[in-house]
Amino acid sequence: LAAATVLALVGVAILPFLNPIWLGFAQGRAEATAWTGWSEVQVREVTGVLLHDLVIGPPDFAIELDGAPVFDERERAHMRDVRAVFAQVFVLAFASALLLVVAWRRSRGSRWVRRGVRVGAASVVVVVAVLGVVFGVAFDAAFEIFHQLFFPAGSYAFDPGSDRLVQLLPGRLWYESSLAFGGVLIGLALGLLAVVRPSRTRR
């Protein structure tokens, strides 16, 4: 139940960042227009198609701008890998949430279910707080380790001077999005802890 709580919280916390509003805001702060040399309208257009292919599909990422392809095959292959990772995360998150709902309903919110959820939520708060410090002081190294864990070696190395994928989604975007994701995740975990805390009667 603790592990299921962690996975469910991670899945829910990702959702606010898979939308054009957040990406547009983060791209503006990361100066994606300067990196790409495109107008804001062009950046929004390409980002919208990219997000559609990532979330809805099909995941071909064959985006064109003014009749020319935006991404080469390596970039498209990496985005397909990203979509596969997201799909696995959301399947696990959905299954975990279902497990929690069934356990809660069948036990009527019994003490052992609440305890499992509390352990999972508290673990999220502690681990994310520690990782937030690590990401804050050594983001590049942490980001590299993350990619090594989830993607084939060499498939995620791109040149900001020539590769459109990292120009469209610059490093600052990932840095600030990671910190914001951690904040959302801790907020959700604290909210869940407040919901499942022992009542006076149970205490």
C-alpha cells in the first residue's frame, strides 16, 4: 500500500505539466524563442503538436514547420522512448490508485490501510525533499543519472547548438519543471497525510 501510494502520487503530480499552458510559461522563462530562432507563434505551434503526439498519439513526432521537418530521426526516437516511459508510469499509477481504492472500500478505511498510505505519503515528502536539494545544487549530474536509468545509452545526448528538441525544451525548462514537480508532489503527499491522519476516535 505504501508503494502504491507513492506511484499513484507520482502519476497525479505529472499531469499538471503535460499541458500547453505550463509548457508555454516554462518555455518563455527558458527563452525557447531565442534558442530556436522562431517566433512565439511558431514555438507554440510546434510544442502543441509535440504534446499531442506525446499524450494522445500516434507517437510519430513527424512535425513540420514551413514544410521542413523539425526533428531528425534520433530526436523522434527519443521522444518515442519518452512516451513509452510515461505510458509505463501511468499504467503503474492507475493500477496503484485502483488498488488503494479497492483496499480502502473493502476495509472501510481500516487502520492498516491508513497506515500504509501514511507511510507512502511520508516517504514521498522525505525523499522528494532530499532530491530537491540534490537537484538544486547538482541538477546536470542528477538529470544525467535519471536518463541513464530510463533511456538507452547515448539516445538522449543532443547538441543545443543544432538539435531542435533541446532548443525547443531548453535546460532551464527542465530545471524549473523538476523543482515545480517536486513541489506539487510534496503538496499532494501532505494533503493525503492530512486526509488519512488518525481521528480522535481512532487515536
